[in-house]
Amino acid sequence: MRILGAFDKFKDSFGAEEACSLLLRSVEESSLDHPVIFCPLTDGGEGFVDTLARGHAVEKIETPVRNSLARRKPAHVHLFSIADLSDRVRSLLALPKEGKLAVLEMASACPLSELSQKERNAWNTTTLGVGDLLLAAKSAQADVILLGIGGSSTNDAGIGALRSLGLELLDQSGRSLDSCAPKDWPSVHSIDASSLKSLPRIVIACDVENPLLGIDGATRRFGPQKGLVHEQVEKMEDAMRSMVRRLSEIQQRANSLAEEPGAGAAGGLGFGLSLFYEVNLVSGFELVAEWLDLERKVLQSDLIVTGEGKLDPSSLFGKGPIQLLRMAERAEKPSLFLCASMDRQVVRELALEFKRTRFLAFAKEEWSLERNLSEARSLFLATCGSFFRSFADPSALPCNKLRETRFKRIRRIKRLLRHLPRRSNVHNYPVLKWFSETAYKRAYLWSFKNQYVCAALFLGIWVSLLPIVGIQMIVVFLLAVLLRANLPIAVALQWISNPLTMGPLYFADYKVGMDFLELLGVDYPRNQLLSPDYDWSKFSFKELLRLVDTFPPMFVGGSILGIFLGVVAVFLYKSIAKFYKP
């Protein structure tokens, strides 16, 4: 039995790599002779750069930055050669074929773990150091910047980073404020962005999907983790709303941007940077999974063991371990989720989704937080050991070959679709770039659930057979948005009508349309050029202009053929899906 150990950090106790080592030690102490594959996880937080740098030649540049309390400290800019990255990673990040990629870690500048319990106060912390890192990456002549933004101690909407880059907060008399911490925001009367320095394109690896404001926003969801006492949460939320209104005076899209998925990550850093720079958000887990080829590792394993420090409602918003459980569930692999403490309601919800997963918490409820943190390693080992010793038969978790074959088939289909629009790169497609923001906010456009795939099959085939060459992509995009269909599949199906097939398809549309109109008793004049007894000796180019008259019957015929074939495709898909359903 092959075991995949893929942990995120256990905050304030030990990191992802140490968790993997502890897992191996637990397996060995349980006298089990099972190979353990190490794959430390990160979704943009602490350990992000180290995880990506493993196995790559990296240029490491030290630079001074300010931490979240404005104290000076060293941090690093890591430069990767873009040419050395895989095609799949370059595609995901929309990178050029050559150049330098600067990889930065927000947690290296203003991590929560660096502050003592008494120092954790979201009113006082800022992202000044992130701005310092971005400027250092620019000085290193990076072509693109990749920024991981998890594990922060801040909730300042990125104002601190922007301040480092030249943004000015002005009081009522027009003087620049010395501090940009949230506690000083009531003194802000106006904002001046005229002195902002330029930056290369920024790709942000985002660990959550929360918006900036609201019940699932940065303040209400993550503020208490950063030292914000319960009584101050609503006051901080009001301060954040007020800052968004101030920003909207110089950037009209501030209000809409605050509502987008990921705007609330790291206290709103992505929101602030996106207002003034070219910023693309990608899933931190999706990036790491592609970078490390995690899907292959899951497929090759018989048991997946993952976890993080705490399982609570915030874990449901894109966190890495939960995403890994979904990957394991799709591969039909059993899994174990380990954490120090867990919210029982969250576990009940997850248990409904993950039928093959066992959830275990190792912290002692009767112990103090300090004692649990100090003895976390021994508690982790004990819980793992108990789990592995419970295996009466080491082969209790066999690898199902039939299911593995099915998963390989799914992977092949995904490879075929990888060059099509995805949530992270839709802005790169000339026809669709104007709709990229709309597409990003609608998760159903990227879902492969049956209902969205069926809708895409029907719409994609129907539109592909209509005589509307040149605008098919726009039409199918709008229909996918309105009727909730998978966008990559709908777009891929437009290649049914291509330069090689267009003539026969459109002729078939015309013939079916004319026959249908005749059946309805409509006397529509037939185009002589398409008649089998046409005298080609009398042909002139004016005859081509008369082909415009064929559009109505072609449209009718294309609709009939498209709807019929679309229904057949959906029927076949459902039949095949039912046949392969475990």
C-alpha cells in the first residue's frame, strides 16, 4: 500500500514538511512496511516558495522589507526561468515562453506566525512589506510576478502594499498620513494614486474564494484569526466599507471588485492590487497541483493522508487539503484528514461529500491552547499511530484497477481540453477577453457536473450547426452564461464547423431548411446556384451575392439539425455516464 502524505501547515506548531516526516515516523513505528510519498502542500501561504522551488534552479535575492508592524527584516525574491517550467504551468499562469518569473511569498513579509498572541491585532498590522517585495521583484527585472498570499496577519485591503508603491492617504488638510493601518483610516479624507510606481503583471495564488465584504468576507471570516476581538468585527467591517467607498472615488470598479471571489484573501491584498495593476487570480492549490503533478501522485497512491491545523468554516473556501480530498474522491481513493481541532458542523457537511474520508482531531479539549500547541507533535504521532495500528490487514485499502482505468480516462479528456478557455486564462482569448470578468465570477462555467456538461453539449452542437461563422464563440459564451453550461466544452464543439466541414454542413442546413419550409407550405424561392441542374456556363460572381437569400432556410435547417443532434448527444452522454458510474 502506497501512502501519499500531503499536508498544509499546522499553524503555530509545525510546518507541512515536518508533518510529512511525522507521518513517515508514525508508519515506521507502527511496523508497517508501506512506502510513503512526501508532497508538502501550500495554497499560497507559508512554504509556498520552498514548495515550488524544490527541484528547480532558482536565483535567490535577499531584500529588506517591513513586517506587518513596520519592523525591518530580511526576505527573499526567488527568480525562476520561465523556459524551465512545464507547458501546463505556463498555460495556467499565461506566461510567455521565456523570461524571468519572480515568486514571492506574502508570509515572508507579514506572517501571522511571526507575531505573539499579544501583538496580533488587525487594527495595527499592514502589508507595507508586500509592497517592498514587489518593488524588489521589479528591480530584479522580473517579467511576471507570482505572489502567494496566504498566512498573513493583516486585514488592510492591500492599502499598506499600495502605500509602499506610492499611494498617498491624505487627511482633511491635504497632508499625507504617516500611518496606513486600519486604526488610522477614519482620518483619511482623500486618496492620491498619481505617484504609484509601475509593476510587471502580477499573478496572485489565492488560497480562498471569499469576497472582501459581507458575511463571508475578509473581516468577518478571518478577522478573529488575526487578533480581532468579537466586539470589534463589525467596526472593522464598517471601516473596510468606508475605505472601499474612498477608493471608488478614484477607481469606479472598487465596489464591484470587492464582491469578486478571492477579493477577501489575505485581508484583501488581491483586491487592493487589482485596482491599480494588471492582476490575475489563480487557485493556489490548482497551481501547486499542476506544478507538482499532484493528480498523478494521487492516482499512484492507495491512501491519501492530509490535514492542517484547524478545520473550520474557512476551510471550505478553497483551502488546499479540502481540494486534495476532492481530488482523492474523484480518483475513488480512501483518505485520512488530520487536524488539531475541527468544527463538528463542518465535519458533518464534509462527511456527506467525502464518503471515503475519515476525519480525526488530535488536540485534547481538556488542555489549554498553549499546552496543545507545545505538544502538537506528540499528539499528531499518537493519533497517526493509532490509525495505522488499526489495520488488521495491510491490504485493507486495495487499489481498484477498474476505477483507476476510469480515472485515467478522465485525465485524458482533461488533457484534450487543457488548451481551451479556463477560469484562470479566459482573459487571453481575443474573442472572450471582454467577458473575462463575467466568466471568472460564474463558477458553473468551469464545472464538469452532469447538468452543466449536458447543457454545454446541447448548446455547443446547436450553435456549431448554425450559419453564423465569425460570431459563434460570442453566441455560445452568452448562451452558456444565461443557461448555465460548461464553457470549455461549448467552445470546443464550435470546431465541428471548420473550413473543411463548413460547406457540407451549411448545404445540409439549407436542404433541411427548404424541405421544412415546404412541409409548412411556405413558398420560399430556391437558389439556382445550389440546384443540381444549374448551368455553370452562365455563372457570374453576382450569383454569389444571391447566396444571402439562403440564410433563413439555412438557419432553420441548422436549428433543426443542431437541436436533434444535441438531444442525441445528451442522451448518449447520460447513458455512458450511467454505465461508468460506480
